[in-house]
Amino acid sequence: MTGQVRTVDGRVAGRRGQATRQKLLDCLGEMLSSSPYRDVKVIDVARRAGTSPATFYQYFPDVEGAVLELAEEVAREGTGLRELVAGRSWAGKAGRQAAEELVDGFLAFWRRNDAILRVIDLGAAEGDKRFAKIRMRILNAVTDSLTESVKDLQAKNKVDKDVSAAAVAGSLVVMLAGVASHQKGFQGWGVKQADLKPNLALLVHLGITGKKPAR
């Protein structure tokens, strides 16, 4: 946590208050992993954190307010996803490695934050602009970098200039997000995790370069 942390009424929280606030967030995050978002109540979060509802309301207006804080934390972590793409070469074996590392890093990020990302997707799907903006911030971290990668290849005449770099990048990122949120579901189709990653990386590489990755 960086910067000053304030209570709902505007007071600056001390070290103990900050620790209590973070514990409430941690407990909420754990509960979202095992309970539907709509079923989580303030009293349950407070009890799990070993404190009272009154203490919860010192730091958050309601459960949704606390969930938004968790979503912001995930969004901040998500900015690091751009490092999976920025400045990478898509030529030859380096391109294959870039695709594989992007897929691996993206899926790992989604697994770590699966519970809160499901809530973000739900809020965005229901038209809540706050969750929609957070979702776009996470996806833009990769979309912007992939767009630049396609444009760079176009400048080198390695990708057709008629291709829309933003459309290709955006489509690939939405695909990655869809696959990432459905990782467990692939088992029902008989798809093993060991098979998912290389084939997803193949699609990413094809989308960016228009070619199969070098062996």
C-alpha cells in the first residue's frame, strides 16, 4: 500500500488501522474465492478478520467499495503485463519465445487473481462503468504493447499495411482473457493444460506475425 490511507470520514489511518484495513481486504479476497460475490456480507468479512462490522465501515462504505479496492490492486498489478510484450522481438525463435512467455504470464496472472477478475467481469458485463474501466486498464496493458509490435512489423514490411494493428491486438487480448477465465473449463473438452499453452501461443504468434513460429 502506498500513500496515505484514509478512513471513510477522511481521517488518516495509522499503522494499526492500515493493517486492519488490509486484513479486511485479504479476508474479503479469500471469501470471493469460495463464495458468490452477492453472498458476501459485511458481518462475515468482519468476523473472518476478527473484528466488527463497525470497524469495517470505518474503512469501506460497503462490500462493493472494498471489492473495488481489491480490483484497483489487481489493476495495478496488471500494468506489469506490458513487460511481457514491450520491446520484444517477433522474428524467428525470439518470436516464438515472446508468444509463449506472453501466454504463460497472462494465464498465470489470471489464475492468481481469478476471484476478483470474475467480479470485475461481472460488474463490467452489468454495465458498471467503474468495473468496466478497471477491466480496460488491465487489458490495455497488453493491447497497447501488442499494437506497437504489429506497427513495428508493418514498418519493416513484415506485416501487410492494410492490417489494423489495434484490431489485431485487441482481438488477441480478448481471446487471451477469454481463455484465461475458462482455464478449468478446457478440461471438460479433454484439453490438458500442457496442450493449451503451446497452442494458444501458436494463435498469438500467427495473429501478430501472420506466420507459424520458427522451430
